Amino acid sequence: MKAIYRLGRGLFASLKSLVVTLLILIALVFACNLLLFPTYRHLPSRALAPESASCVDALSPGWTILAQSGSDAADSEQSVEWSAVDRDPVWKRKFSCSLQRHLIPGYSYTSGDGTKVDSLSYDLAFIEFQEDGKPYVLREECAADADCIKERGIAVRRQGRAQIEPLLAKLKESAKQGEANYVIAFVHGWRHDASIGDGNVGDLQLYAAHAARFLADRAASNPQLKNPRVTAVYLGWRGARTDENWLQRNVPWVGGMIGTFSAVLTLFDRKPVSESVAPAALSALRLIESTLAIDAYTGDVPGPNPNKMLVVGHSLGGNMLITALQDPLIKKIEAHVPEHYVSPVLGDLVVLINPAAEAWKWTSIQRALWYKLALINGERRSPEEYANSQKYFRNDQRPIIIAATAARNWPPGGRQQIDCTYTAGPVKTSVDRAAARAAENAYVQRVVKYDWATHDMFPAFKGDLRPLADRIEQWGTGTDPNDECAQRGIPWTQHLLHPLRAAAIGVSGVLRVLPFMVTDPEQTRTVGNLDPPRSLSASLARYGATMRPFGTTHELSRSDKKSQYGLRKISDREEDKGNDKEVPLRYGEVIRAEAACPAANNWLSRVKTVKITQDRQPYATNWDTRDLPASTIVGEGFPALRFVHGFDKGGIAPPTRPNDPFWNLRAFDTALAEHNGYLLSSFICAINQLVLDDITTITQQ
């Protein structure tokens, strides 16, 4: 008994020490957030008015410093802006201008109207919000006198103009001069803001540089595009409560680790802030949309307008957008007249990249449509009602909102036992069977890098530890617990040799059965990590209708059509030679030939026609851009990535009709990798093609 008592006391002491250690660590986290490395709460980062002394050359003639500093930043793995500041500290103040023009020399072209241009260029504007959504006013540099105040080390005087006003004035002036405007609005996510050198600012700069290249190439062959102008708009909010930017730059070696550690628990209060800012952000975007006259339509069909607008939200930025647009989207469904065109809900297209938003914000939109249509045979509706559901949206309908998330596994939900005998090709001999099995395993393994932040971490913060338990178990066993064809027993000798892995298996088992977890997947899974369940009898070779058609709807992966139009951007950097994998281009590399993004007009209409012809059916269910043949018409190229309606060999019939304008993409890591892996040029090209090109031929009603 005494031995048991001593053992119990030892275990209790160890547990108490562990709890105390955890409490100390949590206290240190909050100390880092609140006292040591906080970000500014009530000050903007980029609010210097255009007439300020530091901004007199910001728009005319513009700056080439980012292009000059791009190679330095790539070599040192720091942001392009910090590389410029290291060259000359004056840029720290100049980058605070609310409106900037950046030039990328070395790319000359002649516009379709005969105008010669010797460099790529784009405008960059900033709109920032306080935590309750209030806007910031512009600041003007001034002498240090009684009327000036010090903000971020600069003597400024606050004006009576909102930060958005110079942008709207520039867009109006551009319209008067007959310029075609392409606006890319970017809403950043968690652990970011608009500070100098922020990584998401650099991401938008790279997107804008690509877009300038894409638009220049189109202008060279299209006389209608006169003096095209790219304007990138960064919507900033306090997504970072810990100044990780400062830590990484000023604390060698461990700065990034300290920043990550101290930022972990801030998701709890940053997510509500993103939702508080949502109405104000939507108001700003509506003002831009109205200035471009993108919201003006002739009847139900988009009218001719040289201006285009793409709205992108990443992570909690995606949560901000879906929060703001959820009700307008449901209202569109309620007001929709069958066989009429559905106009965009904001700009020309909204794209949510790895959105950190609950799945119910998307499924509520799907349910609003589901309540109105006959979709499943078990509903016992008339044949006419099922046919009408297929015609509810027009065949020339374009997507109006897209969510793209780096998926964890293939097929949706992982392989089941019924899949373990599936082979994709003909099997006649044991050699054929082995080859087919190897091909399938390679297919399964293609999902290597997924968005762990939204798949594992987000549910854990919402009170569901099961995805995290899967991740821990996979590390312990070496196999995916969702892949029933790869399960294998682990002998006890392996547990002895690898005690940490054995402990991981035990921990995962405990996490799965903890009490009081939230187990509703629509509350804990994110928009892109909720897949429809398969039919009981459906195998990978035989599709079955899902009884819960909510969640992801399409797939996005690498295209095998790249070789046909030169969009194969395999890096030629020394460290990547021989590696058959696309890598992000550096900022200044957008002028290179492999950064081209050819026009892909009419691809969505063409792929539907091909599917209807192939299957001899009236509807284009399961359309797949892999089936697109080459076109002889100039400008009818291929999309830069492979889009699939439904799931490729996934065993699930598409949960939506082929013409639905709401796409929820399961993206593989060859197209979109990890949480921040949206910088591949093929992904940037594919998203821009959806806006810059007429992917369907819209007919008048």
C-alpha cells in the first residue's frame, strides 16, 4: 500500500508541476501580447496623404525600389519592403504613403491602340480599420510645432479626410482619362496588419505585379483595352496583436519562434474582430465598386464595362468577407428568377483563400438553395421539378464567389474499405494489378501539404479536438487514420523502440473521447474542410448521391495542359534544378516568359459542351477541364489549373448542379499548398483568368 501511495503522490506532484508550467507559459504568452511586443491599436500604418513631403513622387513618376530590392529580399528571406529600407531608411517613411505607384522596368510592350509602354506598373492603396470598424483619417507630414503630433516617429497633422478618399479620386480621374481599371482588393488574415514589411502586403504586391503582366499581355492584342491600369487595394485591420514583424527583424534566431509562441492564443479574440470589421470593409468595397460602375447592369446581364474588380480574402480575411456577404448571397438566392443570370455579389468575383470561417456560413447559402430545388431522388418529386433544378441557373452563368482550401486528403473523407480493391485501369495480370495499385497510391499521396491551420487548429479552438487527434495519430503510426486502405498494426517492439510515437498514439486516443467537445462539424470545421459524406454503396469507380449535399463542391489541381501553352513555371534556380515542382516566382521575375498567363476565354462554356457531347446527356454534370481540347480561336486557351465539377474519382456525385455560381474548391498542394501557399504563379493566373477573361459567352435574355 505504501508503494502505491508513494506512486500516487509522485504522479500527483508531476501533474501539478505540469499544470503550473502550463499556467506560466500561458501567462508569458499574454505578457508578450499585452506588454512586451504589442502592435499599435489606434494608429494606422499607411495613412500619409498624397500631398505629404514623402509622397510627392509616390504616384508620379512612381517608384522602382521594390523591383530593385526584390532579389535582395529573396536571398535574405525578408520582405521586399524591408530590403528597400535596408538600402535607404527613408523608405520606411515613404512606404507609409496611403497611395503609391510601383514600376517594374524591363518589360516593354505596345498596347492594342498603339501606345508604347516601357515598364509594368500598378498602383497600391491602403484602407485600414480600427478594431470596431471605424476608419482612419489621412495624416500630413508637418514641422514639429504645436499643431503636430508624433505618430510612429513621424510628426503629422490629422486631416478631415478618410483614408479611402484619395483612392476614389484616383479611380474617378482614371475613368475620365479613358483608362481601363483592374482593381484587386485583398483582405489579409490572422497575425497580419498593414505595417511596413508585413508579409501579406508583400503577397499583394506580388499579385499586383503578376496582374500588371497579365493585363499588359492582353492589352497588346486587344485594342479595346486602352491604357489599362492595375490598382491593388490592401484592406488592413489589427489581425496581429503580437508584433511578429518587429520580432523577426530585430531578434535574431529566435524572434520568429517567440512571435509564433506569443500569437498562438490570439485567434480567440482576433476572429471576433474580423467579424466586427466586416460591415465597414464591405462598405469600403462597395464604394470602390460603385466608382468603377461595376454594379451597373443592363437588366440581369452584366453590361459592357472595361473595369474589373477581384476581391480576395485570406484566412480571417476570408471569414470577414463571408461574414459580410452571407446575407446578401442568401438574399440573391431568394430573389432569383429561374433561368436568369445571377449578377456578382461584389465586384466581378470574390475569392476566399483558406478561409478561417465556420462551415455553416457556407452551408447556410447551400441550404437556402436546397430548400427551393429538387435534388435527391428520395424527395419523390416530379421529373419536371428535377429538370427545372438543372435549369435553375443558366448555362452561361459564371461563378460569383469561390472558396479554395488546401485539402488534407483524397478522396474526400479518405479511402474506405470498399475502395481498397479499386484500380483505375484495366487489370489482367498480377503485374497490371501491382502497377494499378502503385498508381493509385501515388494518387493518394499527391496531397502532401494541406492547410493545417484551418483543418487542425481551427476546430481545436472551436472545441473539437478530433482533427488534431488525427494529426497526432498519423505522426505516431506513420499512416493516415482516415485512409482505411493503409492501416497496419504496429508490433509492441516498435512501441519500445519509439516511445514518443507510442505516446502520441495514446494521446490521440484520449483527445478523441474528451468530454464536452463540440461535435457539430458545421460549427467546428471551416468552409473548405467540410466534405459531403458518400453514399453507402458508392466506390471510387461508382458515384452515388450524397444524402447531405453541403460543403465542398469542386476540386482544383495542377493542370496537365500546361505544356500546350507554356505555363510551366518550374524554377531554374540552382537549388531547384531537377525538381519537377513549381515554386513561387520572385517579385521581379514577373517579366520573364514563364510568368505569362494567356487568355482563356470561353473555357467554362466549352468544357460544358464537351461533357454534354461525351456523355450524351442534357446537363454537364462532372465537367472536367482536363477534357478540354485545344481551340483554334485566338484567346481561347486553357485555364492555368484543372477545375473539376464534383470530385475526380471521389465516389461522390457532385453536390451542386453544373451551373451553380457558388464554388467550394478542394485544392491539392500542386495548386494551393498549406495556409500561406497561394503564391504559385499558376494559382494567381487561374484566379485572374476568371475575371480578366470571358470564361463564358453571355447571351442577352
